[in-house]
Amino acid sequence: MIGCKQLETRIPLLSLEEEQQLFGPHDRHAKEVSRRFQVRISSRGGHLRLVGPEDQVVVLAERVAALLQRMRGGERITPSSLQAALYGEDAVESANGVQLGFGEPVKLRSRMPRARTESQQRYLEMLATMDVIFSIGPAGTGKTYLAVAAALSAMQDGRVKRIVLTRPAVEAGEKLGFLPGDLEEKVDPYLRPIYDALNDLSSPAAVRRMRDLDMIEIAPLAFMRGRTLNESFVILDEAQNATPGQMKMFLTRMGEGTRAVVTGDQTQSDLPGNRMGGMEDAIRRLRNVTGVGVLEFHRADVQRSHIVQRIVEAYGDE
């Protein structure tokens, strides 16, 4: 905006928390605001500094001041409500998509997969009503796929603010040794089945954006220790490879408004020796606890393909 009168204004901040909320993770919010309004934003000495075209700075300063007043009144400001406060009608969630932080809504495939068996129908009902759901059974029965679909649906409907997907980093009977790359590159091979479900139900672009905005987190089970997960949909996949200690740690991460789904196939455990797995131990302890649902899939529920169903039958209960 060459030729426009430039203006600098400062807005006092009462705490570091206010600055962090306004700027967002890695200054993501501040960068997007700067791009949209052509206003430089910085923080120094307990003040928010806005520099740019006069008309833009005036509008943005009024919106930031109103937003800070809401925050100081005790209102919880989510990324979508922050966006609505700063951008007005442009930030309203689309009826056909979910607003992923700043920018245009990314469309999700809103159609939930239909249950193909009675067990899958009961599973979908549990996913909608229970706090903790254990689903066990052979490969191809939809344990992980339906759980991921339910998580995306809950995100789209605003019932949760984050999806957390995890699994034990246990090798399937092989010793892969040192894996090159950073942490994400090291754990990605273990979590690829979850990526596949996400990409199939949504789109790779939407999944990447949700991950960038911390709306989807994918991490090894060991990284859950010490955390409290609020307003989240948490899925522990391949749980037959979790130890009893890991399972207890995972189940006690749940905070307010969080739903946990534990999936696994007890016939495909990669734990060393004859140790009891954490999933089996947890089901034994929690089966009759209020709010906990346990569903066992069988060979007849295999929907991956006819050959997979025949393979599962051939292996029996080994």
C-alpha cells in the first residue's frame, strides 16, 4: 500500500499468556494477521506493537482490544473464535468443511462410513456414547478405520478440538536397527496405517494442514507420559503391543471432554516372550467399569477383502 499514511500503535499486554494466545504456535497467528492486514506485529516490553497503513492499524487495534477484553473476562478463546474476532464473517465455519485455523476451510469427507456388520454398528454406537472403547479382533474388521472416521466427525462437529493418534513403536518381528532422519521421520513408518486411514477419509492436503495447526497429533505411545489430554479424541492403535504399564499410563492421560479408543488384535502381538499385553490386562480390569465399552470383532466382520477373510480363517486363533 504505497502512499498510505503509516501508523504505529501499542496495546498493553498483561501477561505472557496473552501474548502467546495472540501470536499462536510458532507465531502462526501473528504471521497470518500480518499477511492479511499488511501490518507488522511485534511484542516488546509488555506491549503489542502494530505498524502499517493507518486504516488497517486502526481496524486491527480495535479488534485486538476487544479480543483481549474477552480473554480477560475469562472467556476461552479457541483458534476459530480468535479468527472470527479478527476477520469477522470471513472466519465463520463453512457448512461443508471445517475451519483449520487461518485460511480457507479445508473440506473433509463428511460422510461417515456405513456399518457393514452388526458388530460394526455396535462399534459406531459405542464411539458416539462411551468414554473409553476397546475394540479387539482380526485385521480388516474396521477397528482403526471407523475410529479415525469417528474422530474426524467429532472434530468437524466441534465436539473435540484435537485428534491424538498413537501406537507402540514395536517392530513386527524384525530388528530394523537405527532409522535415519529426525524424530518425525523415525516414527512415521510405525504410524503409516493411521496416515492411510486419515488420507482416505479426508485428503492428504487437509491432513497436512491439520497437523501443521496441531489439530491432529501423531506420536509414539511413549511420548504420552506426563500429559493431560483435554477435549481430544485419542486413538491407541496396535494396542496388543502395549505393556500393562504403558496401557495404564495411556488411560490416565484422559482429561475433560476426551474420548479414548483402544484397538488391537491379540493374535498379532509382537511383545517378547509370553508377557501379558496391556490391552488384555486392561480389558480384564475395566470390562465392568461404567463408561467403558468392549467390543470383540470376529472373522465374519472382516471387510478388507474376501482373500483377507479366508486368510484369517486359515490361521484360526493362532
